[in-house]
Amino acid sequence: MAQDEAVIGRTGELLIGTRGSAGPGEILVRVRGGSETFLAWSPEPLPRGATVLVIESRGFREVDVIAWGDPLDTLGGLSAGVD
């Protein structure tokens, strides 16, 4: 089972929420000039619509994900370089 290196480090949206160790969800990821779906596994349950980061490829269109928040959101809407 070969890893899909192109998807690691990408963010995507959960189309179907994950159930932690009880089962996978489904993620939509922009990759290779288009969008593709993968089974998504996470350590804890994540809801449908959550933004996630792909941290590992299991091969066979399966990936491990974690919840992801854009680090720029912590700026509170301020633009860089604006006083």
C-alpha cells in the first residue's frame, strides 16, 4: 500500500464527520489540480463541515487528519503591517 505524498499537509473539509476510533469520515481535498475525496481517520470525533489537516496517508485513498484552524484567524481580522 503506497502512500499518497501529494495529499499530506493539505487541508480539506469533512463531508462526513469522523467517529474517532469507531470509524472514518470522508474529506474533500484540493489536490493535483482538482478535488478528490478520501476516507478520513482521526483520533477523536470531528463534525461534518470541520476543516482538517491531512497528517498521514494510509494508502488506498485513506488519510489520517486532525482538526485545523487557520493561524491567521488569531490575528482578529488585522492585516499584517497595518498599525
